[in-house]
Amino acid sequence: MKKKFGFLKRAIVAALTLSVLGSSAALAATENLFGYTVVDSGYSQGLAGAINGDRTAAPTTFTSSTKVTGLNSDPALFNFLQGTESRLVLRQYNYTPTAPPNKIIDPFASSWTPLVSPSWSNVANLHAVATQGKWLYATGYDLARIAVVDMTNGYTEKTSYQFPTAWSGNIPVSDVPAGASVHGEGLTVVGNNLYALFTVNPGGGYSVYSDSIVVKFNINSLTGALTYASHLKVGKNAFTLDHYNNKLYVCALGGMQNAGSANADTRLDIIDLSNFTKTTVAKTGSMIGDFRDISIVDANTAYVFLGNYDASFANMVGGVYRTSVANLATPSAWTKVSDVNSAGYLWGIYADSNRFWFVKGNQIDIYPGLPASTSDTATKTFTPTQLGYTNGNLNSAIILAPDQTSGFAAKSASGVAKSFASQSVLAQQARKAAEEAKTGLKTVNGQRILSFN
């Protein structure tokens, strides 16, 4: 059983197989590398699957396989570590707190039969998970609560905290006004601290944003309890909380998504965890788009994706840039490695030491190495048709971190819990905006009405 032996057992089995066959081929371990969910063209049902291959092989050898069928119209995957074991949460959102139970899955098992199926009543529209010891922390977009889950007791929810009222004495109304809509977007554990990202709509609704909030908590490792330590304001409509070398990187659109233009307030915030202060980065005048994602490989290699939709929400227009970590605060030193002008709604980037993954609208592009110029291109592409639904739609994507017994664990540590879940909400909003632009109709309280604005 993989729970005891993990990646090492798979490698040993592969080595013995090669020995028995008398093969002179180099040892290769095929495993699931990337998880996804897709839905049909009518957004009525979904499935989950994985892209698999050898972590050091060329993307042209990668294949995909369907793992779970019969899902609802909004499934998504989230990666986390339980001790040294990589795990997934598969959630199915249905716009109510009483969604179908979550499925806890071993991503490297041949069958994605749930290990357990817990329900977390304080997490609606799950957006992020993070772990320390036996505790899993989960937050959802709708309720903006942080649930504390005991992984050693059937993944049961022990308690929860409501943002911002659980810490109302520490987070002033000037930062989160009374009556504001708040949303849980991201979680990251670094050492004995949990960092949580929340977005804020000061007047409710989704059209006006104020600064997002990153809250720092101390973790009680015995009880899982969270104690407020500090908080910072970051950009409006922020949705990344990437950790690298004791810093957090927060991309913010700067407001709601616009047709035909970027937001003036879009920015990248770099939070230094040593003193919990931030550096704010603005794009150069020649750059197109909002800050949408960031991925850091090492000190010499980081990627930033900027883009916004065209006037009809048909195409994303922008680019992907490469730079060093030291130059992330100096966009004039960045090099564009990809021009973007493509259709679709789910977007995100991830780079590891071997390749570059681009969730590009409604396809997944995989580069054989780390792109250094616009002449570098993807050599493998997966579309929803290839992943299970003809003319379907990507709904979520996730990097699958290996078990920490794996020799690749250190290289992949920055990918643990790397999810494009927050991009899913942006995708839904953009699809609705595109539909309204075409039909002149808009949805208000579940009713379709004629729009005059």
C-alpha cells in the first residue's frame, strides 16, 4: 500500500521490472503529474482526471486518464500534504453550503476511490487548503471562514473562524467596512504560521473592490487553534499566495475584470515574512493586462503572467514574462517569453525545473523546458475534448506534488497546493460577462433580465 512506501515503492517496482526484462533503459517512474476537472459544453456535469508521465521525460510522452466520473457541474481539485503523503480534496460546488461531501484522494493510486468523504459545513466553494501536522486548514469563497480539520479523525471539522469578525478587535472597519462581502481566496503555511488571503467588496456585490487582506496567524500545533498575529492590505481582487524563500507573492487584478482594458490599480505585492512588510510592484507602461499569476522555480527563474480580456470577452490579451527573483520588483528588466491572444476563461502558469505548464484558456499547454523567448513553444497540448468532453470546458487545474519521500520533493516543494481554483471564479465571471455582452441579458437574483448598461 502506498501509504507506507509511497514513491520509493513505485521506483523499486519499476527497477525490478526493468531488471527482470533485461532492459537497458534508464529508470523511469510514470505517475500522475497534473490534475484537472472538466465539464461538458452545457455545464451540466463533470469529471476529474490526471495527466501522467515520467517527471523527467518529454511532454510529448504524456498521456491523460479519467479518474472520477459522474460529478456535478462545478468540481475542483486541491493538493495538500498529510505528513509525507500527497493528497487531494475533490469538491463539488452547488452554490449552497450543503454541497456533496468532499472526496479525499490518493493522487498516485491507480483508482481515485475516496479514502474518506467528509463534509465541512463552514466551507462553501472551497478555494484553498494548507496543512501543518495533523491539521488541515480550509477556506471557501462564499463564507470566508477558515475551518480547522483533524486529518487523523476522519477529516472531521473541529472548529472554524469567521473573517473578519473572529478578530474584529484587530481588523478595523476601515479595512473591512460593515456590510462588506468578503471571500476566502488563499492559504499558505510557513513554519508555525498560517497566512490567509481574503478579498473585500466594501458595498457587497462583485463590481467594486477595496484592498484585499492577508492575515498572519500563529498555529497551536496541539489543538490546531489559530491566534491572530498581524495583517496587511494588498491589492484589490487578489488571488495568489505563492511562497518562495520566506516571501509571499500576491497578484491582484486591481478590481473587477474589464472588457478591453486592464485595471489601473493592478499590482504585485511581495510580502517579506521576516518582518511582515510588503513591497508593491506596478507594471511598466508598455505592458498589457492585469497581474494574473506568478510562478518561481529558483533564484534565477521566475515567471509572471499579465492579461485582460478584449472588448467582447472573447480573447485574453497579454503576455508571460521571465525574470530573476531579485528583479521581480523591477518589471523593466523582465523578458517577454509568450504573447497571449487566445480564447477561453481558465488561466494560470506553473514552472518546475523540467518544464512549463500554461493553463491557457480552454487548454493545457506543456513546454519541454523553461521558455526563455517567444520562439519557445509548447510541444504538448491537452484540450477538454481529449480530456473527456467533446467541446467541453476546463473547470479547474492543479499541480500534483509528489510524496515527500520522492527525490523530486525538494524541487517540487513550491508546487505543493498550487491550484488555479481562484482562476475558476474569474472564469465564471468572464463567461457570464461574455454571455451578457452577446445577448443583452444579465442575471439578477437568478432571473434573466434585459440590461441597459
